[in-house]
Amino acid sequence: MVRHANRAAIAFASLAAAAVAPLWLPPYFVYLLTELVIWALVAISLDLLIGYSGLPSFGHAVFFGVPAYAFGIAATRSESFAIALASALLAIVAVSVLVGYLATRTGGVGYIVVTLLCSFAFFIGAFAWTALTGGENGLYVPAEMSMASLSAHARYLVVLGIGSLAGGFVWWLTKSPYGLVLLGIKANERRMQAMGYRTQKYKFQITVLAGAIAGIAGVLYALVVRTLSADLVGPELSTEAVIWVLLGGAQTLIGPVLGAALFISLKQILNNIPAYPILLGLLFVAVVVWAPSGLVKLRFPRSRLPRLRATRIDERTQD
């Protein structure tokens, strides 16, 4: 009980620090932090699939980009914010249910293939359907239909509040009996089926839920960044999201958040170097080799400490 209270206190203190810290930062850095919170929400939603359910989604950008496009299209063709928001919510439900249904009809590699193909299909469609999506020129959300009227810190607080609520819900879900069922399916699906659990139903539900959380992040992106392109539904972003989760550490929630922050920050820093994709690739290879469980779980193995102490005692005895 005390342990949970300490964790809650640490979480609230961290959230308060995150809300107050941008007051002393320039607006541009506050804008970057706002984007990082959005990407962190995407990483957490993908961790629900990869880390807690054993469902490797390589099309997670579809859940993110389609609602963003739906909001942007409705915002450019209508003067009603309510209509644009309703369109985005309908898109969240539709794309999550569609991709979830198709992906969970298969298992293992089939889930990867279906989600990846969905990402390619929506990416090509976003490029080809120029009249609706703007094609390679992209789509621009009007200022009056976005958060442009708010200050940089106000936008950050709105995004941080929504992200914190979503993150708190995901954390509660992973600690609940439902989360334990997901871990059981990941560990041994056949055994869970033998115990009477309808594993396909659970996999469909968690795919829809993860897609909905990523879709909320997509709507926030449209409201804050306002510039939408086909890359938001493409396989490149989907692959990067997988790297965020594996880089930070799957099944930890905080790991994917740190992984996203590290990857995106390094991408911004190394962007002027022509060979920066190679450097990022070498970094990821190094993490896989030396920290296969992610950077969060990278620590000095405690099992070696008794051996080191025993060796020192033997040396002193011999002296």
C-alpha cells in the first residue's frame, strides 16, 4: 500500500514539474515538448499491443494519421469545429474496428503483414487522392479550427492533460485483471483458450483500444501542428513507432515514452548530417545488442555483486 502511495506521489510530482517547467522555456521548445507528448501517446498505445499483448503492429500510423486527416478534411470544408471533431471521432472508430478486425483474423506473422499492408494502402491512397487529401502537397488545417489562438504554454497544458489522462488509463488497464489476461495471452495463448478465454475477442478489443488512443494523438497533432502529409499514415512512421517501443523497453509504458523522446530528439539534432539515418540505425543495433530489453531495463546485473565481493574476500584471505 505504501509502495503504491509512493508511486502515485512520484507520478503527481512529475506531472506537476512537467506542467510548470515550460514556463521558463522559449515558445519553440514548448512547441517541441507538446509534439513529444503527442508522440509519447502514440508510443504508449503501441506498447499496449507489442509489450502487453504480443501483437506486433507495423501499421500503427494508420490509427494516428487517418483521424488527423479526417479532422483536417472536415475543417477545410466546414466552418463547424463540432463537425470536424465528430468526423475525427468517427474515423477513429471506423479505422480501429476495420484494421483490428482484419488483423486479428490472423495470428503471428499475419498480424504484422495485415497492419503493414494497411499502412501502405492508406499511404498510397493519401498520395493519390489529391482532391481530398492534397496529395504530396499535404493538407493545412485553418487557424480558426485549431489551437492557434492559444499560447504555446496553454496548448502544451491541454495536450499534457489529455495525454496524462490517457496514460493514466492505460497504466490502470495494465494493472487490472484485464491486463493480466492480455499478458497471459502473450505468454501462452493456447493455455488461455483452454481456460475458457476467447483470446481473439481480447486481441480485437485491445487493437481497437490502442487504435483509439493513437487516433486521439492524431487529432491533437492536427490541432497543434496543423500540417498534414501522407507520411502520417505511412510505413516509415509505423516502423519508427516500433523502434520507440523497443528502444525504450516494451511492457514498461515509460520506456516507449523515453524511447520516442530520445529517437525524435536525436533525429532533430542529427538532421543536418547526410548520413544521419545510418547513425540512428547503428544506435538501434547497439541497443538491441547491449540492451535487448530496452534502455529502461539497462542496469548493472546484481547477480555479479556477490561474486565480486567473494573474489575480494578470497584475495584478502590469500594475502
